[in-house]
Amino acid sequence: MAQREFYNNNMIGESVKAFVGEQIPFEKDLHHVETYLAIEQKRFGERLRIKYEINVKDFKLPALTLQSIVENAVRYSICKKDNGGTLKIKTECLNILNTTH
């Protein structure tokens, strides 16, 4: 039931936003991911280890970007392994300057 409630409460509206290409705050996408991972943690227990290194939060990205990446990592990598694995979510600020003209 928790997965259905999560989907109904969070994902339907975000799916519409993703379909139209709307940008959302990173923190909102991260919140969806944290909720999703809490559900998956109950399923996989110690097999799913999560590490957050969130150094930057003040940016936008297309709706469900982080959610999609995390879900694929859990579904197609971590849960396939007998001993599971660690999912690391990290943000950092990169100052990339193009010095060539």
C-alpha cells in the first residue's frame, strides 16, 4: 500500500511536469527520491545502503531526473546482487569556465 500511496501522492503530478519538460527544484526531486528509497529500504533491508553527499541544493532540473536514475540503479544493479550495494547521491558545484574564444 505504501508504494501506491507514494505514487498517487507524488508521482502523477511530477509525471505531467516531466512530460511538458518543466524544471523543478532539486530539493523537491530529492524528497521524492528519499521517499522512494525509504520504501525500497524496507524491501531490501541491509542489502540497500544509501549515502548522501548533498553540497549544493539551489538548482533546478527536469522533473523526475534524479528519481529515474536512482530507480534504475536500485532495480537494475543493486537489487540484482546477492549482497546488494551502496547508492551514493552527491551534488557539488563545478566552476567550469571556457577560457578559449
